[in-house]
Amino acid sequence: MRFHLRATAVSLCCLMPLSLTWAVPPTAAPPTAPTKAPATTAAPTADGFAAAAAARHAKRTACLKEAKAKKLVGSSKNAYIQDCLAH
């Protein structure tokens, strides 16, 4: 019983300096001037996102079918699909 009391006291003494550092709020970085996007670029619409997602899905499906036709498995299949999507 006494050993547990000593062990608890020692562990609390060792952890006390750490708990003091947690109580200190982190220093805030100086605020920077906000950067604005160029006025020439238009914000993409929801239809643009949907069209891009559909195109990526179709390309991935085609790459998967090609990998299956070539009977690729494992890491070679993953590498082929990543290469196919990159082009």
C-alpha cells in the first residue's frame, strides 16, 4: 500500500511541470494581410464540380476495366491505375 502512495506521489511530481505548460495559452501568430483571389477567375459552380466528378469517375472506371483486362493485381494494379489517371 505504501509503495503505491510513493509511486503516485513521484508520478504527480514528474507530471506537474507538464501540466503547467498546458495551462499557458499558445502564442498567437501576428495577423497577415488577407490575400485575394485574382478577379479574372470565376468561382466554379455546383454544375462544374458535378461534371468534373463525373469525368473523374468515368476515367477511373475505364482505368479499372483496363487493369482487369490486363489481369493486374496488387501493387502493380494500383500503380497502373494511378498512372492511367494521371494521363
